[in-house]
Amino acid sequence: MIQRVLSLLLACLLTCPALAAGDRPVQLDATRDSLETVHNGQVVKVERIQDLDHTITGFFARTSHRCPPHCIEPIQLDPRVRTVGELEVFDFMENDVVSGRGMLIDARLPAWNHKGTIPGSVNIPFTVFESSPGDPKLVEAFYKLGVRKRGEVSAVTRFLEKLGLLNGHLKTDDWDFTQAKKLILFCNGPWCGQSPRAIRALLKLGYPPERLAYYRGGMQMWQLYGLTTIVP
């Protein structure tokens, strides 16, 4: 009897790869069932809810929001800025966030952020990026992003920079973006205008568009897929 049970178990292990490999029914993608990123200096595991009957409830289950102001945003905010989905965010979290080369920016107001956010993200409200160049909050935020405020620059230097020399394409009269980090910005979802406003403000300030990306799905799609969230 024992031998028969063992034979059945062995046969199952050989013919049921999901059980043999310990696979979970709901993975991140075809090759990963979870990933690790860093949030406030702590390693956080990101995975999906395994309950196949789970549904979202509460605010993000709503289908309709007043428009304006909560109108559906375009897929592409600006031809120079890439729009990304969850898989690109996963890769960014595992690589750029962990290494410090990039930052995942929750561009929502703090009251929204405190309800829950994506692991590894940093809350910098869109209103900060809409501040004037001399605003201390903007200077502090840009410092975190690797951007430095410029001092006095000679007319000759600025002339050469505007010709494309001396990394001039990464500098403005006010800011040096040479060491600016790669950013992915998000907010509440495709109908949320907070991260679009942040991205447009960053472009206006001179942030290199090739170092910006827009996660249009935001918190609504993140929760729809049952992904890990963190309450700050």
C-alpha cells in the first residue's frame, strides 16, 4: 500500500510540473511569481493575491469619476515620454530602483499616498513640480532625483551649452540634469491627472524626457491585478 502511494506521488510530481516546481497559480508573468524591491531601506516582496475569486472593493472598484476634472488621460502624454505597463514597472523596480539609478514616483497628494502605494515608490506630489524654480520644496525634491540647482553661469558657458556642448542638452539656466535619475511616475489610474501634471511640469522645467516614463494604469490597475501595496 505504501509503495503504491509513493508511486502515485512520484507520478504526480513527474506529470504535474506546477506541483513539482512549487508554482503559484497567479504569477507576475510567465517566469516570475514574485520580485523583491526596496522601500524605505527595507526589502519588500511584490507578488499577486493568490485567491482566484478575489475582487477589488472600495474606491478603486468605482467605474465612474466626474470629468472634468477626472477625465481619461491619453495613452501618450508627450511624444518624447514613454508610457509603460506593469511588466516594465516590475523590471524597473527590480533593477533601477534597487540599484538607485531610478525612482518610482507616486505623484499623488499625501492623503492619497497614505491610503496605500506601490512598494519602492517615493511620494513627491505633483504640486511640488509645479512650483517656481526657487521654491525650497522643489529644490529638495530635485536633490533627491539627482538634479542640482545652478549658480552663476557665464554668458560664454551658456552660449556653448545652447550649441550642444558641455552637456548643454542636460542643463538649463536654473538646473543641471546631468545626474538626473530615471523616473516612472504614477497616480490613481487612467482617469487621474496628478502624474500627467507632474510629467508636464518636469518637462517644462527641463527634465530630460528620455529619463521619464508614465505608468498610466496607476493604483487602480495595480490593485486590479492583486499586486502588493504598502501603507506608508
